[in-house]
Amino acid sequence: MSVQESLRTTATESASGPARRPGLLLAFLCLAGFMTFLDVSIVNVALPTIEDELHISQTALQYVVTTYGMLLGGFLLLAGRLADTLGRRRMLQTGLVLFALSSLLAGLAQSSEMLIGARGAQGLAAAFIATAALSLLTNNFEEGPARNKALGAWGALSGVAAVAGVTLGGLLTDGPGWRWIFFINVPIGLIGALIAPMIVGESRAAERTRSFDVTGAVVLTAGLILLIFTLGQTVDDSDVPVARIYGGFALAAVLLIAFLFIERRAKSPLMPLTIFRRPSLRAANIIAILLLGTCVSLFFFASLFMQQVLDYSAITTGLAYVPLALTTAVGAGIASQVVTKVAAKPVLMVGLALVATGMMLLWRAPSDASYLVDLLPAFVICGLGLGASFVPLQVSAFAGSEEHESGLAAGLINTSQEIGGALGLAVAATFAFRRIPELEAQTRGVPELVKEARTTVFHDAFLISAGFAAVALVVTLVLLPLTKAKDMPAGTPAH
């Protein structure tokens, strides 16, 4: 290939900048991302029904949820790098097709092994979709107000999806059946893959090499999957040997440390360590871990509190989250407008303060809590806070990113969110469940005392979750630069 042909190819393949049809493009990418975020939580309400119909053991049931997150979190960085190297639209289409086919397989599952395997394939597909879609978004909207508004929409939908998943899961389970939780993805994924070339232009990193850091990719993915899997075992109801948990953490640490050494020596590293010189990106990923720890713990323990203490049905529990979903969208909409005028830092601080406040209200909810008096105010405040936090967090994670780093930045922030959700839930559950044997002994089987004991357990969980949000607020105050994204040229580190 001649130099002129090479330059033309590079210019074409790395094309980015303002989108020609920004509204349509944004809606398409957000829908793709929404589908992947939705499937993180949509199965939770359906688990008892799935357990009965497929005769899944209590020990194996958790993997219907965790296998999806495990593969999603483990492959995000690799998927982001592949998108930058092989083509972002191509990886998006591949992910959409794989997601549709694995969803079909999950809906047709006749055994626990088939369902869990299909959920793993869904997680792998979701990793391709999430990183490619977010990378395409940042490359098609110029840094500043346009990108901030686009990231605001993305942040709003990612927040709403987690709540909507619980609500939709309850409606589908009590309606056409739990299998439609998966079947609904099939036409969306296939149609999305077909129409993608009509809406999204292809793009790749301008600087590409023929070599690829396969060793780093394998070691990192194995380390992340093992870490997330081990974290999931810490909240398993079965008697998982302590040695296995400690061994899993130790091996995960060895693999992740080995990955850092590999990246220092690799010619074309999967994750150039120089990217962490950007203070905004460093702080955003730490905050993402803490915020998602709060978010996942909120849904997990609030669902149990409503069903096991307040005796809500599955569908009532799902509908109880509707105000939280709506206020998350409102908070994100407000934040997406505000971050175009002021720095992301103060917006994020307000959002995190609201989340911490809402969690503290749940901490004070009694065992005979009224929805209107005790739960609704907490859900509204948490929703506004989550929406107001997701938007500036995304803006901060991409502030100053160069075009060829967008897939990597997308993989990093999504990985931090997945690890944060798993780690936060494990820590909160370990802290909350530590007193269960003592409390059970005190109840002597008296129903009212059992309810009070459960309330105490959930109060401990809400308190530690509020602590995550409070620590995130301190990290934001101390580490996140006070810089408007629109004032920085692409590639300029925040100061």
C-alpha cells in the first residue's frame, strides 16, 4: 500500500467529530447501552420463579446473576481495546448479534447449566456493546457542551436501566413469563445490528499496530473474572471454604500485578499505564467503584427489605422502584444541562451528598415502614442523587481523552463500575450478615422478633452503603480536578 493510500485509509477509518444526525445516533447508542445495563438487574425479581421451574439449587441460583456481571466486567478492557483496533461499529454489531443469540438461548433454557452458560455469553456480548457504544458516542460528539449532553443522556439511561430492570422483571415474570425477560432482547439486538451501518459510521484509532497484547489481555481478563467470581462467593449462602475465597483473592492479586509488569514491557500494551497520569480519569474511576458499590447494594438490600420485612410481592417491589427510576432520569437531565455551564466536580458533589442522605433515610426506616412516609422520600432523594452523579462522572472519565483512547477510557470506567458493584455488595453483605447467627438466636422463632432482626441486618447494610457514598464525596472533593471539559482541548490532562 502506498503512503497516500495509507493516509486515506487512516483518515477514513479514524474519522470522528460532530455527528451528522446527532439525535438519531445518540438514541441508537443509548438504546444499545440501555439493553446491556437492563440485563444486569432484570433477572433479580424472577429468580424464585426460575428456581422453581428449572429446579436450580439455592447455591447455583446466584450464578444466574453473577455470571453475567463476571463476564461483562472481565472482558470490558479487552473489548474496548478491540473496538479501538478492529473497528468500533464492527464490535458493536458483533456484540448485538451475540447478545440476541445468547438471549434466545437463555429464554429456551431447560437446565441451570444452559441458563448460566447463556448468561455468560450475554455478559461477553454486553462487554462488546457497552465499550463500543460509549466509545462511538465520545468520538461523534466533540468535547464540551455537545459531548456533555450526550454523556448526560447515557448516564441517565444507565442509571434508569438498573432500576427499570427490577420493575420490568416483575411485570414480565407475572405476565407472559420469566422467559420473556430474555426473548425481548432478540429482535432489538438483531434489528440493531442490521441498521447500525445506516446510523453509525465506522471508526478506529488513528494509530494502530499489527501486534496485539494477547498475553496482557488473557492475564487481565482472567484476573478480573477471578476477582469478581471470588467476591460473589463471599455472599454465597452455601458453605464456601474460607481457603478457597482467600486463595481466589490471592491468585487474582497475582494475576493483576503480573498484568502491570506485562504492560510495562509490551510494545503495544492493552492498557498504557500513562493514561493514569490524567487526574480526572484516576479520580473518576475511584469514584465509580464507590458509587456503584452504593447503587448495587441499594437495589439488593432494599428489595430484600421490602419483601422479607414489609411483605411486598415481587411485582409490588418492582413497582415501588418506579419513582426512583423517574427521579434518576430527572436528576440526570438536570445534571446534563448544568455540566455544560459549570465544572463537573460541584455537580458530582451534590449528587453524592443526595445519595448518602437517601441511604441514611433508609437506615432509619422501621420494620413497619410506610412506603409514602419512609421509603418514597429516600427513593426520590437517592434517585435524584444517582442521576446527578452518573452524568458528571462520565464527563470526568472522558475529559481530555484523545481519540485513540476512547475505547480504553470506556472500558476502564465500565470495569470500575462492575468491580465496584461486586465489591460494594460483598463488603456490605459481609458487614450486615455478620450478626445473623446472634440475632437468630435471640428471636427464638417469634415472628415479630424475626422481623426486627432482619430490619437490623438491613439497617447495617444501608449504613455501610451510605458510607460508600460519603467516601466518594470526600474523594471527589480532594482528588477530582475543578476543570470544565469544554475548556480543555482533547488530549490535554486536567489540572
